[in-house]
Amino acid sequence: MPSALSRPSKPSRPSRPSKGQRLTAVLTGATLALAGLVALPAPAQAAAGPSAYVANFHGDTVSVIDTSTKTVTDTITVGNSPVGVAIAPAEERAYVTNFDEATVSVIDTDTHAVTATVPVGSNPLNVAVTPSGSRAYVANSGGTTVSVIDTATNTVSATVQVGESPNGVAISPSGASAYVTNNNGNSVTVLDTATNTVTATVPVGAAPAGVAISPSGTSAYVTNNNDNSVSVLDTATNTVSATIPVGGTPNSVTFAPSGSRAYVADRGSGDVKVIDTATRTVTATVPVGDGPVRVEADPSGTAVYAANIEDDTVSVIAPATNTVTDTIGGFTGPYGMAFTTAPPAAQADIAVDLTAKPYLSILVPYLTYTLTAHNTGPATVTSATLTAKLPPGARATNLSPGCTTSGTTVTCTYAPIAANASTPKTFRVPLSLLTLGPVKATAERTASAPTDPTPTNDTASVTCTAVSIILVTCP
């Protein structure tokens, strides 16, 4: 079996043993498993699409890829020998394992500054964050433990005993369970994340490394370095339901967002295997760069990325054709990667308010209506249109700028409104045009930009009572 990382040390540190030798010693010859690619928000300088954060094992840095241009846009200095990356679902922080430093660097994904360094166990490898974002689980491959980081305080809140040389770690979509591959134990440990206790130990193939949970949460795929296979775990029973031959040296695995396909990085063969999850067979083999150690699908499902440790590149695969469409350079030993999600579409919620106030002059009595657009945010309203429907026979006069009338309908347009700000517009209705009894007017938002996420506050109404032509009461 090839050694985990048989490559020379960094030129700037010639006196140190090679990182390949040090990793091989820790993993006793098993191929290094990498941290998963996790969704992150685009930093301020990134383009509108997702970004990918790549840990450079030889460079003590994390590179940021703009996936729209397929270029490296930033480089962040972290700890010694970064390997794994995971992102809190709140998409504000990235957690990076530093293999030779026994620490985890915490990156603010808005500023790209390292805001904390958390001591963990020996040779931290993979890291995964719970869906709630409250905890990060770190596989300490130099021992037999998993460190649990409280992300609110960035401190280790628990240390859990698992198997020998834990490598991969993945959290179920529900957040209830963590799956940890024990590289030297030929098993997978299942943890209850509520209690941080072991609930099952599942025998798999030889030297399990990577692990990924299907989007449905029903299966866990485990790459077995020394068995040239992928074990499929039924998460309901925590038993192996299938073994898929893939050949070579499978090192990591991930799922397409749809769950219909799984992708396996085969470091030994220099390619990515594509598995049909319905038939559990390999349907395609995609040659990539030298030494692919990690593979992950872009959250949009439009591309699959493979980190090639030996030639310092990242390959981009088109899932529709299973061909490499781009090769991105500029890395120094790329390992774990993490994707951002595309920035969410801007939203601005308009709350509609309509009030009425009588002016009981003997000469020309009238009602003054105020039609207000209140922007509850979070974005600025760039434009909005509110429409008021008056009682039969009524007509509006003395309209504010931006308002027009047609029959019993008043339409008002609004210029930009900042978040948490309001813009009122007024018009009058002569009382002589109203019938006695209840006088009801209604209003609604008919258009606005950007998207209004809350339609429940898009309408309003007010009912006054006309006792006589000069006597009207309003709430």
C-alpha cells in the first residue's frame, strides 16, 4: 500500500522530517482521510456564486476559490499543516484542523481573519459541524478520540473515546448522530450528539478513511483504503447493507445534492469514481490530477471539485458529462475543501398600514387617509407600489406626490426605503361622496423589489362610520 504522504518537506523547513513521513507514522501507513467540503457564505470580495475554501497542507494556509471565475481570490494564514475544513451553518466561521499543531483555526468568513485557535487532540484530521452550528466534531487521528468544540465559546466541551486513529467524521442531516471512521480499527463509531456517547461500532473494510451521509440521511458511505471498496451503512440499523468495489485507493466520498450519485476520490488511480446510488455500481471513471485526496460537489450541483495533493491543483468536473472542464492551480498541497453557498437573494419585507382621520369642517368635510409602506428589512426597498381600494362612489383628492387615482382605486409608488424605515402617503375623500353607515377602505402591496418574504402583512384595512354628512368616526 502506498504511504499516506510520501513527499518532501516544505523548502523553508529543510531540517524537519517530511510531512508524509509524519502522517505515515501516525496513520501506520493508511491513506490520510480529509475533512469534508462544507457550505460557506461568500466573503465580501468574492463573486456572486459559491466560493471554495481549500486547506493547503504544505503552505499553512487556506486558499479561497471564486467558483464563477475558477481563480484563487485570497489566501489565509492558519496553523501548521492544515488539513480539514468545515463551516458552521450560520456561515460566519470556518473551522480548519492544523495537523501538526493539534489545533483548530477559526476563520471569520466575512473578514478572512483568524479569530480563535482551539487546542484539540493529537493530529486533528477531519472536522464536521452539526446542522445547528452549535458544535464541531474533530477526529484526532494521532489517538483514539474526538474533540467536541462548543462553537459559541470556541472551547472543547467534550472528548469522546472512539476507535484507533479516527479519520473521517460526518454528521447526519438531522444532527442526531456523528459517524467516525477508525482507520486502524477497521470500523465506524456512531455517536449520539445529544449525549456525546457511543451508540454503535460497525465493522467495515480495511483502513476506512472518508465518510459521507446521504442527503436523505438513510445511508452512510465509507471509503476503505485497503479494501478498494466503499461500505454502505444503513443508518437505521447501523449495519453494512452493501459493499461496492471501486478499485484503486478510495480516500474520500461525497454525494451530489440530489443524492442520486456519489463521488469517490481515488488517490491511487488518480481519478474520481462515480457511483449510481440506486444500483450501487460505478458508472463512470473521471481522470483528474495527480493524487486526488478529496472530492466534493458544488452545493448547486453544477460541478464536482477534486483536490489533487501531488500536483497542487484542483480539478473541476461537469456532472452532466463526467469530464474535467477546468484545472485550477496555485495551491501548496491541497487537501480539505469547503464550499460557500451563493449569497441569498436580497429580501425586503413591506408591511402595509392604512389609517383614516376625519376633518369635520362645515364647508368641505373629508376623510384623510394615510397609506404607509414600512420596510422591516433586511435589505433596502428599491421600489414599491401600494394600492388602496375606496368605497363605492368615493373618489380621492389632494394626493401625495407619487400617487394617482382611477375611479375608486388609488395607486401610490414609493422611492427607496431603508430597512426599518417608513414612508407615508396621504389623500382625501370628501364626505359628501360617502353613504351613511360603515365606510371601509382596503390597501395592499401590489409590487416591490427586492423580494418580499412575508405576504401576511401585505394588506391592511380601516373602517369608519358615517352618522351624517358632517359626522364620521374612525378607529
